[in-house]
Amino acid sequence: MKKLVLVCLALILALSLSTGCNRQSETFSLKLSTVLADNDPITIGLTAMAKEIEEKTDGKVTVEVYPSSQLGDTGDVLEQAKSGSNVGVVIDTGMLADYVPDMAIYTAPYVFDNVKEARAFIETDIFKAWDKELATHGLRDLSCNWYQGARHFLANKPINTPADLKGVRVRTMGSKVAQESMKAMGAIPTSLAWSEVYSGLQQKVIDSAEAQLPAVYGASLHEVIKYVAETGHFLLYTGLVISEEWFQSLPKNYQEIVIQASISGGDYATELTLEKEVEYKKNMEKFGVTFMSVDLTPFKEASSSVYETMGWSQLKTEIDTALGK
């Protein structure tokens, strides 16, 4: 009997090792989407991530990057990921609020004082708990350290205070927190696909837009605006979200490689973004765009009501505590 048990255990071990070897011989492919142009720091970071993954998995996991909404709008790609497709998308956390409502606070107005704080927050237990909850909805947040830049107001008239935004149709992100933030500052939030913002400003479908400089320059919006009010109301840290089902189909060691490559790719993209913000500002100034250094206090005061509107007063206190503030 003892011999029979040992034989059975040996067979199970052999089968397990064989299965593991077979899993390692499988190949996997992933398609990553972003609305940003191919020369944007985020896209460059995604490309670096793809290279790292392919090198470290000996080509067993291949990654293709699709800039400029080539795979479709962000929401459409997110739905594909949720359904189990081998796709991923760079997305602001506000759009993940349908699954984990509190995640939207990550892109709330002036929630962080600087980039360093925003990066540190994703390492806290608060954020890690959100990631676990998101996975129960079929979505895997590989990393949320993809910094796209500080978002400012773009317009064809000076914007010095929130009063200057009264009645102004501002194209903003589709998340509720972004919409509420615009309302709190007096603007009329307007939904418009990013690819249509240029023509929207040109044809006066919208009066203004709010966006980060790398995206502004990549979309050539400096050709159709005269002013940039440097409000920095959102520090746009975005996440790279893929299908939880696809992620779980990977061998464990490949999962770790994909996660680490996403983190390093996001940090690299952030470094590039910080450099490009300076470069793009200079280029836009040469083109004739006026950058306005404004007093942030009125904008912070006006938008502070968003935390109460969204039911986040206590959460904001918890975040400040987690950051040692």
C-alpha cells in the first residue's frame, strides 16, 4: 500500500512538472491601447515595457502598442479587457469608478501636492485594496504610475480665476469627478472624444479644454489656442489595465515579469513626461501661446467642494494620513 501511494505521488509530481513545462512553452500576446500619439512619453514607456517583457520571457509573451486610439476609444477597449480579450488600456482612475468608486479620487482636484506624493500613494494599503477589488470585476491594474502631466486650462481668452470659467464650455475627461470639478470651478463640462478636440476648438464647438502639455502638443492644440492657464488642477496619473482572465492565463513567473515591466515602464514614462513638459512649454511659447502663472488658491478653494459632493471628505483625510501629512 505504501509503495502504491509513493508511485501515485511520483506520477502526480511528474504530471505537475510536465504541465508546468508545457505552460512555459506556450506563447501569449497582448495588445496595449492609448489615445495618445506615438511620440508621447506614455507611448514610449509602453514600447519600453513591451521590449522588456519580450526579452525577459524569451519572446513567449509578445506585446504590441497601439497609439492614437487605433484599437478604439478607451471605454471600448476596457470592455474588451473585462470580457477576457488580450488587450490593455491606459486609463485614468476616474473611469474605473464604476467598479471601485473610491479610485476616482486619485484624479481629484489638488488631492496631491506634487508628483512625488501621487507616486507614493499607489504603494499604500488603501490603493492596494482598490486593486484587489478591481480584480473581482475582471480587470487587472498592472500599475498606476503612468504620469501624463499636470492638467491646465487651454483657451482663447485669459483665465486668471474660476470666475473667468463661468459659462465656458470646457472639454474634460468623462469621469464624474472630472465633470464635478469643472462645475465646481464654474465651467460647463463638455464630453468630446480627444481626437475631436482640435476641430472642436477650431469650430468653437467648445470654448476651452483642460489637458496635460504632452497630450496638447501631441495633438497640435497649440495651433488653435492662445492661452494656457497653469492651474495644474489634476495631476494625471493613469493606470495600465488589462484583462484579469488573460493575466491569470500566464504562468506565475510571466505574471511577475509583466507587472514589474509595467512599473518600470510607467516610471520611465514619468521621467520623460517631466522633461517633455518643459520642452513642450518652450515650443508652444515660440509658436505664440501665452502661459499664464495664476494664483492657485481660488481654484483650490472652488474645487474643494468636490470632496463633499463625491462623499470623499473622510477618504481625503485617510489619504493625507497615509502620506504622513
